[in-house]
Amino acid sequence: MIKVRDIPQSSLEYSRIPTEELRERIRARKAELNAVILGHNYQRVEIQEVSDYLGDSLGLSQEAASTDADVIVFCGVHFMAETAKILSPSKTVLMPDLRAGCPMADFVTGESLRRVKARFPDAVVVAYVNSTAEVKAESDICCTSANAVDVVRSIPDERPILFVPDRNLARYVAERTGRECRVLDTAASQPSSATPGLAPILAWDGYCYVHDDLVLDELAEARKKHPGAKVVIHPEARGDLLREADYVTSTSKMVEIAEKHDTLIIGTERGLVDRLKQQFPLKTLIPLSGAAICGNMKMNTVAKLAWSLDHLQHEVVMDEEIRMRADRSLRRMLDLSGGWRAPTAEESALEDAGIRRSGCGCG
């Protein structure tokens, strides 16, 4: 057991401790707390090396829902840690750095989504997991880049879809499902579709700056240097780039594709490329852009992780009513075998009863 007097008080002090000592401290503290470390594919390599589970948003959501650990330390960005708390409310969920946010998630708030829902009362709201708990609470079902197409296909053709907050992923899903896609600023108040039998997707005008900044010139230069390489790109990128790719898929699927190809141009955040280079040192794995770096993801360090475990900081907390409503939309995503369906009147009544605060205020 680590004695209290041996624990530095600030994360800055931890940064002066040798890396191997930090790793040993992390291992010991995990055992004391029955803790698990979940690391996103975009994390620094040093974080990936001490994580118990690595993955994309879907895989880590599934792990958060099923783990028997008492403490979850989420090395990602804020909405990911929130997702872990939503799915595991009885567990302590920690973030090493509270500043690790997501600019894409910040494009939409619960209040702004409520206003748009009032304009389109018949729309099914699909929230990309890159969104806050409050936005998830206002949504019918969540999705990730790995299952967004399946989620949209599960929604009745005649129902318009309000897709938040990523316009690029919405456009990609629209192409795959045959629906028309309109960015909300230009959408009519009563949506109809040019595609017979299919209501449109109304896309929120948000995006991931890392993927949206990937450009065709960079891809052309990479292909010139590696003419035989296959190209795999994340669906958060713009459509003109996606149409040039051999594969468009999530980061978890990129790992599977890298197992099968010796030379690959990879269009996503550099953290995944760095991980794959370590995993497959004999392969030629080329980042589409050397500048594709998410500064928010890189805020987490091994020093901050050790500090977080020792001091049980920073704990993720949220309003229980919001958590329960967000849990509903997340569980619908995880239960993909059934897909989306409108709740029955009885289910709606039970859900309303479950989230309504009691008179004593302990709801």
C-alpha cells in the first residue's frame, strides 16, 4: 500500500517522477482500488501502454457497461468519461485532466437541441456519442462511427432523422442508407425528401476539427510516395476525401485492416497510427496528415493518471435525471439487435415515472 506521506500533492510533482516508478505506482494503486483504466485509441503511447483496455468509443462504452471494477479511470475526453458514468452509475469514474474536452461535442447543447426538436417534432434524434450527457438525454438513440449506419437503418423510412452533432458522419450515413442529407441551417421546418419513401437526415452543423482538416492534397502526396498503399479514412472526414478511400471505418476496424495490409495510408488522429506502428513494426503505416493531432486527447499523461488514482480525482458526477435519460439512448445503441423503435405507451409511462423526482427530493 502507498503511504499517504509518500503521495505528492500536485500533478506537477508527479511529472518529476521517473516513468517506470509512475507505472509501478499505477499498478499498485489499481490493485488497491479494484480499478480499471480505459484508454482511447487517440491517447499518447505512454497512456496506451498502461491501459487495461484500448478501443474506440463503442468498444470502451461496452467495456464501461460490463466491467466489474469499482473504479474506472477514463483516459479520453470528457464525453467518454460521462458515458462510463451513465452506464455504470454505482462506480467511481475518474478523469486525469478535466480540461480534456471535445470541440465537436461543444457544437450542441441540451437547450439548443430542445429548440430544434420543437421545429421537427416527428424527427428521431440520433446522437453521436461525441456529445454531452445532456444532449444524449434529449436523444432517442446514440451511435458511434462503427454502428451509425446500422442505427439509422433501424429507424422507419418515413421518420426524418435529426443527427447531432457531426455533419460529416451524417452525410456519410446518408450516402450509405440512401437518405437525403441537409445541414440544419438550410432545412425547411417541415422536412420532405427528394428520395421517394425515405425521409431525410437533418444534420447538425458540427464537425471534428482534426478530421475535417484532412484534405485531398495530403492524400495525393501520400499516394505519390506510396502508390501501392490502401487508404483507410475515418467517417468524420469530409465527403470528398471519403470518396477517395478504399475503406471508410472506425478506429477499431482500422486495427483489423492494418492486420491484413503491409502498406496503409491512415486518415485519422495520429494516436492510432502511433499505436499501430508499435503493434506492427514491420509494416509501412503512413499518417495521411502529420498534423492530425487532437490536443484534448493528448492532455492525459502518465503523471496525471498516477495523480488521479492516488487522489481519486477528478470524479465525474451528473444529475441523476439526466443520467437516466441518457442511459436510455445509450442502451438502445448497445442493443443493436433490436435497433430503434418508438417506445410503447406503457414503456413511456414507466420511463417517465422512473425519472420523475419524488416529493422528498431523493429521485
